[in-house]
Amino acid sequence: MSSIPKNADEFNEQMRNIAEDMDRCNEGFRSLRESNYSLKDIIERIDISAYDEITKDFEPIQYYIAFKRRSRILESLEYINELRNESYEDFVLAGNDDVELEEYDDYRKEQVELEQYELKDDIYRIISGDNISIRKEDLQYVDAWRLSLPIRSLDMRSIAFENRRCGFVGGMESKEFNDVICKIWGESPTGDDIKKLRELPDGYGWPTKGLGQHIWAEIDLNTPDEILFEAFKNWVKDARKLPFFDNTDKPYYLMSSKMIKPNHLKKWRTLRVLAYLDLRILSLLTNVPITLKQYADVLYFDEFDIDTTEKVRKTLTPAVNQILDHAYLDCLLKKVLSEN
């Protein structure tokens, strides 16, 4: 990471270095896209035996990081392809009206180059055949792990922070209601303030958008565990039926019904999911399409008693689609956190 420039000369030097780095990056992507790569060239970058060896001891958190990183790469590459194929009319119909027609080509080129620059280190790792192990920089994908804890304790400090965060993700959008709450937290709330507080709708302050659907509850730790756990299971069922969540894009139960089972780790390894994802990334990078049979020949070269093409179609593809579902990955992280 570059140091903070001390003067204008250092700043300008850093900007020149970044510009040169971006030029090299764009030239690299152009070369990948325009060179006459073959399937054989792609296959040579993916050493199946190395994937088998390194992933044999993978823990769930390592799979989570590996899946999350590849999901981001695939999404970025698909977005780049969308940008390249997007017409100005499509751009405007999507609700964008801040770029004029004569500026659009330059704008689109700039967006593509920025996406490519963000991907350059990941792509280098794949091209160099060193994309399997988890590196220190990959830990960025679990930086916000605390927000994914299935259960965590709250105090007034964290409640205040969560209230502010909820203001951006769908929990506290009413200034009028927020003013009422702030008055109660103040030094001298009046009887009228307390009356207004009681009139606030149930559930106000709970985040309801995306994966951030949380409910805050009070737990009596003096309750014996057997009774407490049984009560909690029943409470969760009732909480998920609350009308407060009825109008969300993805109801709570859909986010929470993904099952992560112990045998999934073995399945991911035997299906060679990571090798498949890297082949898919290379296919997008080089514009070399890969058929189901070709995937099967590369991934399952050592299996002779089954129809490996059907294995790709009926087993590998559904498994990968499930893995790339953000709700599934979110549940995978929650399972990791709940068991450690």
C-alpha cells in the first residue's frame, strides 16, 4: 500500500505510477481477450491434483473465503461483459440520465477499466496457477464477521450504533419517530414524550432489507437451559411470521432456510468446485467457451465408471448455483461463527 504523499511532487508521482499500472492492467486484459487462446492453454493453468492436495484439509471458513472471492470475480467479469455489450439506449432505459450520448463511450470504457483494475491481482493468481491457497489479503472477505453472528449480546453503545446503521439499511427511516426516541434518551422526557413513544409501531428499528433482517430480544439468563432453548426455538418460529417482514423483497424464512451440512465439504472437494470456478473464470477472461463435456473431461479425468458429463449437468452445476447464492454463503459464514 502506498504511503500518504508528503507534498505535491510525491502525490503526482503516485498518480503517474497508478496510471502506468492501470495501462499495464488494461493491456493485460486486452491480450487475454484478443489472443488466440485454446482450451488446452486454459487447462494448463488448472492443476487438478494441486487443488485436490491443498483442499483436502480445507475448513469451512477457507471454503467460504474461496467461494466469496470467486463469486466477486465472476460478478465483475459478467458486469464487464454487460458494459461492453450495453448500448446507450439500454443505459438510459436502466434509469441513467447523467451521461450524454457523446460521452457514453468514454464513460463505459472508464468503468470497464476500473473493474479490471480491481480484479488484476486475482486474475494474476489464476493465470499463474496460484489461486488455491488462502492468503492474508483474502481475509478482507470476513472483515465484517461480527455483523453475521447469529446471536450476539447488545449494550447501549452497540444499540446506538445499530440504530444509526439501521437508518441506512431500512430500520429507522422516520425522522419523527427518531426525534421521539432521542427525547426519551434525553435528560427530561415529558409525559407527552412517553405517550408518543408508546404509539410507535411495533418493530420500529429492526433492519428489514437484504440479509440484515434482525430482531432484538431480551433473554432471561436465570432460566434453566432446557427451558430457555425450547422457548427460543418457539420464539424464532413466531418471530419469522411477524407481519413486519411481509413486504420485504426476500422474506426472512427464505434467507434462513439454507442448510449447510457437514458432508457438503466432502462434496465440494470431490466435485472439484474450486477448479471448476477457476476454469469458468478463465473461460470468461479469454472468450474460450467450455462445454459440459469439456468440463467433465478436465475435472473428472480419473473417473471411468460414470457418465461424467451428466455429473457436471446434474450434480456439479446445481451445487455451484447454490454456492454462488449470496444467502447460502451468508448462512455458511453464520454456521462457521456459530460453531467457533
